[in-house]
Amino acid sequence: MILRLLALAAVLWCAGWLVPKPTARFVQEHVRISAHHDRTTLAIAILRPRGNGPFGAVILNHGVALTERGRRLESPAPLFETAAAFAQRGYAVIMPLRRGFGATGGPFAEDPGLCESADFRRGERAASEDVLAAYRFARKLPYVDGTRIILAGQSAGGVAAVYAASQSPPGLVAVLAFAAGRGADPAHPGTPCAAERLAEVFEEMGRSLRAPALFYYTQNDGYFGPAATQAWFSKLRAGGAPAEYVLQPPFGANGHYVFTDSAGITQWLPTVERFLERHRIPFASPGSRA
């Protein structure tokens, strides 16, 4: 049943739809952009408020399925309700599909290799190239305020967002990383593969990350348990990054998906609101915007 739903999502993406269908409050667009010196193109979905703006922008990055088939079926659909929460607060949400995923297609560029020799730096460099291509595209959009950009992502997309942020792209004001990690190992719930190798990348990112960053995890993350995520965060902070760590109580059967589950929005959204308010980043509630 799950595979049939994923296949339907892929068909609807190719037909120009984003599942579920957006309300009339938002504008939805699908584009392809040139990347990597015109060697490839990336498929991008956009969800934004109606009007001319200027709006802040959120570059929202997906995770990585554990199978090649799952990566082929990747679409922006699982991020739609999350994107709508940002659009309601005055942000244009840019959702790129990186190389090897969904409608973008091509080879999987961010594979770190085998667990015992995982090269996470190589993977993050490749992922961040795609993220930053979408970032540059977003800043040129006529309805986007290029001085108010947020990099965000879930799971591997969270790490990709942080790695891209560590390169200090112009206009970046904050980073939101949800269940950020790599090396998920279903055979060992909560204990990722080669966690120490990824910790080295977190330390490296921490030395150059200057935008305020929020790392949000749950106690029952089925892939990245508290022991691993706290160790990663400690390495990041040791590098001097202005980052905060939040560990919320268990959510559902696997808290890894709190960010993309519609029921999870009430859990993480107040934390994001307070975080952005502390850093004086506009993030108006729908009521105040009205």
C-alpha cells in the first residue's frame, strides 16, 4: 500500500501536481534550474503566499530514502504541510530535489559509501552544491527578500542545510535542522552507522557556521538516538557555532518524522517561533498577518 501511494505521488509530481493539493491561499510552481555549470538541472517545487512580496524564503531540504527505489520516488509531497506552515507566516518555500532523487534524476551524488569507510564530507559537499544552487535561484526571484533566507531540512536534508550554511551564503539569517543526521541503520534503531565519522563533519561545520542554528530532535528518533545527536551537537558547538539543541519528548512510533507529520507541527512550530523571535527574524503568525 505504501509503495502504491509513493508511486502515485511520483506520477502526480511528473504531471505538475504537488500532493496534497494546496489551498487558494498559496501559489504553487514547478520549475527546473540549471546547476553545476549547466551540466545538470534540478527540479524545484515552490509554495508561496499570494502577492508580490517581498517574502523571506525557506530553502527546505528532503531526507534520503534507504533504498534506490525510494530515492527514485522522492517528491516534495511529504514536505507540503510543513511548507504551508512557513508560507502562512510570509515565506516563500523552495523545495529542491537533489541529484539522484525523483524528477531531478541522475546518479545519487551524496552516497558516503560503506559504513566502515563512510566519507560523509564527500556526500555533504555534493548535497550542499545542490542546496546552494537552489539558494542562489531563490535570491533572484522577484518576490523574495534576498536578505532574509532560512536554510532548513529534515534528516539528511538537515545536515545538507547546515553544511550549506557553513559556507556563509549571502542573505542567510538562520538554520533549522530537524532530526539532522546521516548513516541511518534500521538494523540498530537509534544507533547510526559511523557516527564518529559524521561527528568530525559536525565539528568542521561548527568552525565556520555563523548563522544561528536550531537542532531539533525527539527522544524516540528511530534512526538517530539522543546519544548520537548530543555527541554530534557537542562537536558542532566546540567549533564555536551559535547553535541550540532541543530534545522533545517521544512523538508517535518514530519521532524522526515529527517535522513532516501533520500532527507534529504543533510540537515544533512554537519552538521555531521562539527561536526566530529571539534572533529578531520576522515570523508572523497567520492571525497577526491578517
